[in-house]
Amino acid sequence: MTEEEARCLLLMRAVESADPAQLVLTREDRLQATSAGMAAPQRRSGRQGARAEADDEAFLVQRAQFAFARITSRFPEAGRAAARLRWPRWIDWLLPACALALGLTANELDNGRRLNILTFPLIGMVLWNLAVFASLGVNSLRRLVTGSRRSAGPNALARLLMRLAGWGQTHGASEPLRGALGQFSGDWLRYASPLTYSRASRALHLAAAALAGGVVLGMYLRALAIEYQAGWESTFLGAGTVHGLLHLVLGPASAISGIPLPGRDELLALRWSEPRPGENAGPWIHLYALTAAVFIIAPRLMLAVWHSVWVLRRSRRFPIPGAEDFYIRQLMRTARGGGGEVRVLPYSFRPPEPTCERLGTLLRRILGEGTRIRFDNPVDYGGEDEWLARFSPERELDHLVVLFNLAATPERENHGALIVGIRRRLAAHPHRIALTVLVDEAAYRDRLGRQATADGRLKERRSAWETVLGREGVHPTSVNLGEPDPAALTQLLEGALVKDPALIGGSTA
């Protein structure tokens, strides 16, 4: 998936996740987007392996682009937010251009006509670049030894560039679009961080090469009109130390060019305190220019090319969330014509068979006709520890629905402990799983009958369940599975299962 395609996908992922009421992207829009994705020209039904993955990608791309076009036509601020997240291309040329100009105008030849070979700015530039290369080498070696990769989180450079470019601004957007755009900015900053790092590194390497090249070019241009005399002076360094330093810095250039370096006695004669005014600086300029080319310009250009190749490959195969992501997994199963798997876990009661059939019908209506539904045997009261010891969520599991009975008094030691244990098991799962807690009111309503205090007691019991389970990080949804109005029940279940599920586990949890 290309970078632009991934941008559309991540924006749609943020919008559909942050828009449970389907105000920004309506239900009809989502269905039409899915139909457009299924009709992607690259797709071929019945393929397996890598070809099936290509089909999934074509579906995701086509669907996201269709939905993106719908949203941006109604909410132009969404398109502007996506555009702000593009890498500012002006950095690629402005930074090297400024560095080149700085190098050309730098007073690299000291004051007047004298060139002090010890204070020549290229010495400092060479030493600085060697330190940079050493740091890059140490970091690469550390990653190689430890097997670690660059952090997937946004680095400081990416955050700085985001602020400079005004990324993430959502001025003018209303809820829930503002929340979706904020989520999208954070997601993009995380996924694009390695790409941003390489683009910035490429610009910096080019700027370093341009700075050195500008210094060398400016040096030759000045020397065309003025004859510079080379020499040296120092308060602390003697001729022997200077001789060693120059051989260290300029020795490779001397060996390549054949221009000899002066000996110790010759250096003494070049000292400004001596009667001799120095010597023609031409050979020294050639040595420093060659040194800059070998130790600064060539390595920096090679690193810039390496980052350019890496950026080109990554921008064409941009990493996106995979099957571990709940949203992507749902869409991929839709593309393959299958449904997710739902486990319904009753606690301390066995729902009547008609209730199970009705709940199964509603779940398929909400999650798709291909949804596979399995009703587990009820967990006995007080047997949550034993059940948790055996509980291992399957790889294909999408939804886990825990079904409590409102007729029971909620207890943190039992009901709460079950939820805590489930959350811990799901947190260790490689894929994100939606945990939904339903509290069935049907039996309790039958018990209360037509009592005058029925509504008040129902409200008190709901509040008790919300208090106990809320302490464990979940918000139960009270439903009457015997509700005669299927539309009202469907709306409640849809809110709990699709619009606001608790997603647990996976690498992005």
C-alpha cells in the first residue's frame, strides 16, 4: 500500500472508530464504500496466499478512497488535515540550499590574505562529521546486537516537524470529526515516524554535504582573485604536535593526491612568529578540499542516497495495521466473504433457548450474516478462577460477550474478578478482541412483574452493576433480551458491540 493510500485508510479508521453515531460517515456511506471495495478491479475471488493478501489490500484501498472522497466533499477540513500530514517537500531543497549559501559566504580563509592552517574551518567540520559517523555506527551496532528496531513511537524530530507544519490542527471541525482528526494525527505520527526520520536524515545529510561543498567552492573562488599565504600560530601547540595533527587530518588526502605534507622543521618555518611570512596556500587548499570530499561530501551523499532508496521503498509499501487491529480484521473478513467469531459467555445462569436463538439472530444482523456465534457453558458462581485457568482466546475470536443476569446482586469478588481475569487474558493476546458486557434484565423484570416500585428497583440494580463493573474498567450495557421491540434491542446491542466496544490486546493496545 502506498503512503497516500495508507493515509486514506488511517483517516477512515479514525473516523469510523470515533463516529459511533455515524454522523460523519453514515451507514449508507459505509455500505457503499464496502461495495466499492468489493468491486475493486484488482480483486479476484477464490485466490489464496499472497494473492489473497493482494485482494485484501485492493479492497481496503478502494473502500478507503471511496469513503475519503465522501467525507472530504462534505467536510473540507478533513482533507486539509490529511494534506497537512504530508512531508513538507520544501525542506528537501531549502535546507541544502541554505547550507550551500552559508558555505559560500563563510569567511573560511581567516582575516585578510593569511590562511591559518590550524583554524581552517574544514578541520572542525571534518572532526564533527567523523563524530556523527561514529555515533551512527554505534547506534547501528547496538541495534544489530540487541536485535531492536527503531521505536515505532513518534520521535522528537517528527513531533517538531509536525508543529512547524501545523499538523494535527483541527480548527473549524466539530465533534465527532474533531476527535477523529485528533486520533488520525496521532496514528499517522506513529506509523510514519520511521519514514519521517529517514526523510529528515536525507535532508540533513544533503545539507551537510552542501555546506562542505559551499566552503570548498567559496575557497577556490576567493583564491582566484587573491593570493593567500598559509601559515600557523598557536599559544599551546608546538611544531611536533601540529605535525601530528596535520598528518592525522590531511594524511589521507596527501596520499591520494601526492601533495607532500611539510616536516617538523618546515612547519617551524611556517609559524607566523618566524620572519618568513608563510607560503602559497594553493597546496593546502587542494588538501583540505580533497579531505572534505573524502570525509564529508562523499559519505554524506552516500547516506542521503541510502535514505532516499529506503524512503522510496517505504513510501510504496507503507506499513499499515494488520490482522492484529480490530478494525482492519473486520474489513478483511468482509472482503473474504466471511464473518468474525463471537463467543457468548453466561455467568451463573443459563439463558433460555429462545433467548439464545434471538440473541444469535441479532448478533448476525449487527455483525454480518457470516458471523460465527458460539454459546459457552455458563460459568458457575464462584467458579471464575477455575474457568479463567482454562480460558485461552482463539486466534479467530473477534468478540467476547459476557452475559450477566440483572437478577443477581453484583459482587466484586465474583463478577468483578471474572472481568479482571478476562481483561488480563485478552491483554496478552496477539490480536485485539472486543469485550462487551451485557446484563440481561428479562428475568428480573419477570420477577418484579407489575410492582409499583419496579422502575425504581430496576434503576437501582442497574446502578449497582455499573458501579461494581465500572471499577474494573468496563461499562456494562443493560438489555432486555425479552424485549418485544427488536428495533430498540438492536439499537442497544449495536451500540455495545460496534459503536463502543472495549478493544483489548494486540500490539497496539
